[in-house]
Amino acid sequence: MANILNEKKQLVVPVSIQRKAGIKAGDQLEFKASRGVITILPKLPSADDEYTPEQRRKVDAELAKGLQDLKEGRTYGPFNTADEMIASMKQQLKIREPLVRKPSTLDEDRVHQKNRQEAGKPATGSAQGLLQAGPFSG
């Protein structure tokens, strides 16, 4: 498909070509020229575009920490199979201190209902409690 360069020296990409290339309004494009050929590529976002400066500092700090671990030999593997890797991970879990599990909201609800039942009050939210209390009792 041939086009004529307009007076403003602007190139117009025909709609059919835009559709085939997946170019949409608002897309950022990069133009490269080499040996008489112009190449148009989508401009891919850089890591700097995706993170705030504060997030970037945190990412950089974690990367630096990981590189320091590598330099000091704090690594695992290499593993020949996934099973070897899983065995190593399980071994490391045995070595670590167990985490103290924080009770979830569901656990707290169960304790609350048990305490109400022990006090002779209907458990809130249960069908049995609704039948005992009746629809309009406080």
C-alpha cells in the first residue's frame, strides 16, 4: 500500500494497517530508521514508568539484598528436579521457628458464639438462635 507524504511531512498509517498491527488511539510508538527503512514499534513501559520513586527505592533495596545473599553464598540448589527443590524447602521449614498464628475473624466468631452458648444466650447468626429469640425480641 503506497501513501504520499503530505506537505507537513507527516506520515499517515492507514486504518487497515493500524488494525493489523494492533495500534489503537493513545498508543505510544517508537520510530527507528536504518538504511532507508522506517520501523514502527510499540513503546514498551520501562520499570521507571511503573513504579513511584519510593517503590523503586524499595525494589532496588530488595535487589541489592538478594545480590548480597548471592555473594555471601546464602543460596540453595541447584536442584536437578522439582522434587529435590521441594524436599529442600520442607527441610528449611523444619529448621525455622514456627510462626505464631494470629486468630482469624472466623475463629473469633466461633469463640464468641461458644461463649454466648455457654452463658445460655442464643448464638447470634445461627438459625437456632433466631428461632429461640423470635424475630422481634431484643
